[in-house]
Amino acid sequence: MAQVILFGCLVFFVGIMGIFLYYAKDLPRPEKFTELSFAQPTKIYDRSGEHLLYEIYGEEKREVVPLDQISQSLKEAIIATEDADFYHHHGIDPKGMLRSLLINVRSLSPLQGGSTLTQQLVRTSFLSRTKTVERKVKEIILTLELERRYSKNQILEFYRNQVPLGSNAYGVSEGSKLLFGKKPSALTLEESATIAALIKAPSYYSPFGPHRTELLERKNYVLDRMQETGYISKEDAA
């Protein structure tokens, strides 16, 4: 009996490895992630080169900023809401996936995705949004490779410069300017929570649309998550 179980486990392992190798052969190289060209505006200065006159944007309005130019509260708000175990997993969170699966089964609808920040980054950078088994396998392979080649803070920086935040604003820098007219380094706790609240559904939660009340409710949810994960005190959340 033990030999049968061992043989079955071996066949299963070989089958999984075969599937991964089959889908991995045509995937983009995650080690070249830093070569992805984020769309940024063309900036027009006066003849002195010191004063910005105006900016020309394409479809994506983005300013790439390093992690140290983003407020600590915004970093914590995004992690607490989108991936509380970000610093403790290797790209895939089995507990989160199982938890979301159970919730979805109970509700008979896909309410939660269980994706980590790294999975979200891979999905928006390399893959389509089509929900298929093939895409999910590719997502897992690229996620594991991205985690192997980059530090957590590098991945976090990639994510914050990539994430859409409504209108044509991409990345937390443009999101900060769009909502509050300031740099992401100057955001208050409640402003950070508001930006983190937008990530789930930027079009739906847009403060310029009909769901501003829902945005503020989700902002409060972000603050609650920050308290639950130990980033802020109960008094700060209140």
C-alpha cells in the first residue's frame, strides 16, 4: 500500500512539473521586468530648462517614483488591504486562496480572488484578464519567478507604479495628485486609506462618480484592516 501511495505521489508530481514546463516555455522573462517601459508624459520646459510649462499625456498618466518617496501610511494601507502576508509568503498564499475559495463556494459567486500583490502585478504586466486554467498556471509560474529574482520592496515599488487608480491615472503618484493635489510622500493616513480603497475597483469607487459614499465606506474598511494587522492603533483608526 505504501508503495502504491508513493508511486501515486510521484506520478502527480511529475504531472504537475510537466504542466508547468509546458506553459513556461513561451512566457516572458521576469528578469527583464525592469525593462518594461511604463508610459510617462512628455514634459515641456521653458528655455531655461527649469520651469515646467505643460505635460503631454497618452492613454496612461503616470509618474514613476521610488519606494522611499511614498508615505509609510500608504505602503501599509495597500499591504493591509491587498496582501497582509506580503512579507511572509513567496508570491503564492495558499491560505488566502483556500479562504477565498471557501467564501466563493458558500456565496456561489466569485466575490474574492485571493491573489497576492505579486500575482496582481504579474497579471496586469504580462497576462490578459481572461479567467482560464492556462492563464492561472502562467500567472503562478511568473509569480514564483518574480519573487525569486526581486526583493519584496522592489516588487512593491513595481506594483505601486503600475496600479490603475481611475481616470487615466496610473501609479500612486498620479493618484495622489488627482485626488489630493499632492505628492505621495505627503499623504495623511486617511488620504492613504482612500487611495488604497480605490485599487479594488477604481472606476466604481471614483470620487468623481455616483459611488462616493461607497468609496468612503471602503476607506473605513482599509483603516479597520490597518488596525487589525497592527499598523495603526484603535485610536488612529477612529
